[in-house]
Amino acid sequence: MTTLAIYFVLSLAASLLLTPICRLVAHRLGLIAPPKEDRWHKRPTALFGGVAIVTTVLVAGLAIRPSPQLWQLLAAGFVIAAFGFVDDVMSLKASTKLIAQITVASLLLFFGYRLQWTESMVGDAMLTLFWIVGITNAFNLLDNMDGLCAGTALIAGAFLLIGFITGGAAASAPALYLAALLGATAGFLVYNFHPASIFMGDTGSLFLGLNVAALTLAAKPETMGRSGLLPVVAAPVLPLLIPIFDTTLVTALRLLSGRRPSQGGRDHMSHRLVAVGLSERRAVATLWMLAAAGGLVSVMLQRREAGWGMVATLTFVLAMIIFAVYLARIRVYEEGNLAALQGEAFTPLVANFMYKRRVAEVLLDLCLIPLAYYTAYRLRFEGPLLAENYKYFIQSLPVVLAAQLLALFVAGGYRGTWRYFGMIDAVVFSKGVILGSAAAEIVIVYLYRFENYSRSVFVIDAALLVLLLSATRASFRLIGEFVLRRTAVGRRCVIYGTGGASMATIREAFGADAPLKIVGYVDDDARQWNSRVAGYSVIGGYRELLDRLARDEVDAVVLNAHLMDAGRLRQLETACRDRGVDLLELDVRLTPFSTASVA
């Protein structure tokens, strides 16, 4: 541990000193990244930061005791960094970059770096090449916003280092090399925070991606704390879900929009988060937190008792998929780009399939139902009791799965829209789950006379399944509301009265695209004060509204009550007029329809 700390601190100090020197050299040599239409930064920025990272890591690697595995890492890292530097200077073609990455990946495969996910040597070899090239490219694509790539590499590397330590390999050459890599990355990140004064370029992103991919292979399954296929696969994948999901999302959506996957653009996960209203720093911090969550789940899965780790893994992966689908709905392409759909024969077929959201819902429930049922068994039984009853879980799972899917279909669970999920939809799911549980129990009684089965398992399962179904369906609305309230800017609006029209109607009246920040409600009924209506606080009564008007904290007041004191209304009208505040009344009426008016 002490040696790891020494390598980290020394590399951090060296990177802190080298990065500003590289920045100065980049300005002298003209290695500057100018702002472009398909790039995020808005001012010319030095493009030499990767050299500081690479130099620090290679020098630190040479100081580590000689090891064949270490020399192999140094050689592969130097080759990919040199190629990245050439790409920064000359801007090579995407096909040329891919060939170079495959060559370096083949070199590591020759040196013995292998995933060991299957019993087939050929299958493992192909998976290893795909893993190294994929992760290298993922980090290269992730370098699209200040601090995102370096911070994600730092988080993923930290959890990988935890795997080395818990596996008893803290003193190994790869672990020391990883500590140096983390120190160098942290030193560079100091200068790469928004607004960044220097970029790492392909020199740094390719170097980081290759090393992270190779070091996950250097951490053998026996050093990761647990054997078994799921932990072996999930250990490297979970901390790297952010670059993996970002690359997958960007590639798929660019193909669907008629663009080349290698074509640059502002369509990454980070850009989509900014598009919904988050600041650049908050968008990056959000992705950092998700990367850290993946690392924590990975650590949980590698522990000796991995049952709960499996539950956490499936839950986290499903949540990430839903999050990615939400981001995919955000429009970031210009309308003109959609014209390319007409010229691609396969794209409309893919697009039409993607719009079959009911199929996606059924596939999601195909994961949620076993997840809830397995979690119910784990909550009901522990230790040896769980092992004894596990066979009954496996035996009854097909029955529960079929019964719940059919019951949800009959109850109308697949007729709602996620964007407008409400309490009535939750009631529908509750009816379906109760019906499904009852049907499953009847079938189990008929087949097995309910021997060795616990009724409390089905009660727990029903509660968990309703919670999971409601949470997933409400996710789009919850994410939208959270983003809206955290990022709301524009006219500061106070709503006078907690009755009358709903919040959705008031927002619609202002206009879907109108910048609006709801300050809260005011109400004459003191019993309503300090409560919440539609998620917004009741900040007080009439006097509180006048005080906020006097402090210029309100831009608009919406009257949302059927009966109001006439004297107060006149006083409020005068106060609003004197301060230039809009006093608005929502007028919702039904009028006779006439085709003449339409004409």
C-alpha cells in the first residue's frame, strides 16, 4: 500500500509540473484545437496534454522493478501513444486508426493478455481483440467534454486498483503501473476541468483506453476475489459502463440518423445532458457518479457473498439502459440529417422496430419479474436456507414468469405511456401483479401442492414487482421533472392558490418552450403552508407574496383559485403594476367546435 501511494503521489507531482510545460510547448508549436461546428469547446485550446500523461507513466514504469508483463504494457502504451500523437498532428483517417488499434491489441494478445470468458481459445482471442479495441475507442470517443475522459479513467482505474489490492496483488508490477497511471491522470485533470486550458488529444485518450483495457486483463480472475463467469465478466465491464454505453449509443443513433459512426458531432451522452438543461460541469459530474456507481456494484459482485451483487448488477444495468433510452429521445441532430434515412434501405426497418416500444417493455419485464422473484427469495431465506430452497425458486420461475406477463397483459399494463405515467397506471400494475401472483400460486398448488413453498415469498415478490414496474415506467417523467427543477431558468413565477388548474395545464399555457422557473405556491389557507403541491412548496400566504414582490423576486403571478378577496386582488394588481410584474389568470373554457372556424 505504501509503495502504491508513493508511485501515485510522485506521478501526480510530475504530471502537475509537466502539463503546463506541454501547454506552453503546444502554443509555441501551434498544436491547438480550434473550435469547430462538431466540437464542444468554444475557444482555441492546447492539444498536448496527453504527452504529459504518457511521459509521466512511461518514466514511472521504467522505475518499477523489471517484469515481462510490465515491459509489455510499456511497449504497447508507447506504440499507441506515438500513433495518437501522429493523429493529433496529421488527423488520420478512421480506418487507419482502427488498423493501428487492432495491431496493438494483437500484440497484447500475443503477450498473453486474454479475457478467459469462454472455454474456446479462438473465442477468447476474438473477444479479447474486440475488448481492447472497443475500450480504446470508447475512451477516445469519451474525450468530448472537459474532464470527462480523464475523470472516468480515474474512477474506473481506482476500482480496478481496489481489485488488485483485495486480490492480494497490491505489490505486483501492473498494480504499481496502474497507480502511476492514476497519478498522472489526476495531475492532468487539474488543468482539464471546465473551462479546460489543455486537452489530452488522441495521444492521451488512446493511451488511457488501451492501458485500462489491458490492465483489466492483467487482473486475472483469481486476483479479483471470486471465481465464476458473472463476476469475471462484470468485474471489468461495470466500471467501464459509461464509455461502453456512450460508444454504443452514439454509434447506433448515428447509423439510425444516416451518419457515419466515425463522424464527429455533439451527440454524446454528455451533450444530451447539456441539451436537457444541465450545465457542462453538472453533466460531467453526473456521468462520473454513474461510473462510480458501476465500480461500487463491481466491488459488491466480487465479494464472497455475491448474491446481492447479482441483484445490484442487474438493477444497475437495467437502470443504465433506461437512462440511455431517455437520452436517445433528446433531439440533437438537425432536421436535414434525417433526410439520409430515405436513402438507406435498412435504416427505416431498424427505426420502425425501435418504435415498437411494447416489445421493449415486454423484454424489460422479462428481466424485472425474475429480479423481483429472486430478491424475494433472498429476503425470505438466508444462508443454508437459501441454498435449500434455491431449487424451488428455479422450479417455479417459469410459472411465475408466464403468469405475471399474462396478467399484466390482461390488466392493461402495456397500454400506458411512460411519459405520462400516473397513479392510475400504478393501480393497473398493482392489479396485474396481484392477479399474476394468485395465478402462479394456483398453478403451483396444482403441480406441486405448494409443498416447500412460502406464501410470504409471493407477498414480498408482489410488492417488489409493483415497485420495479412503477419505477421503470415513471423513470422518464421523474428524470424530466428532476432536470426541469434543477435547471429551470427564465421567468420566476408564483402561483396564487393551490386549487384550480393543474401544474401541467399552467406550464402548457405559458408554452412548452417558454423559459419558466416555478418559485412555488402561495395560499390564503394557513394549513397549506410548508406543504407541497405537485412537488412544489407552498411558500406562504398573501403577505409572503407581497414581500417577494417588494424584493423583486417574482416576474409573474398566476391566479389559480376560484374565489378570492376583491380587495386583495386590487392591492395585488397595483403591486404587480408598480413593479412591472405580470398578473395572469388562467382561462380554461370549452367552446363549440365549428368547421367554419377551422377553415
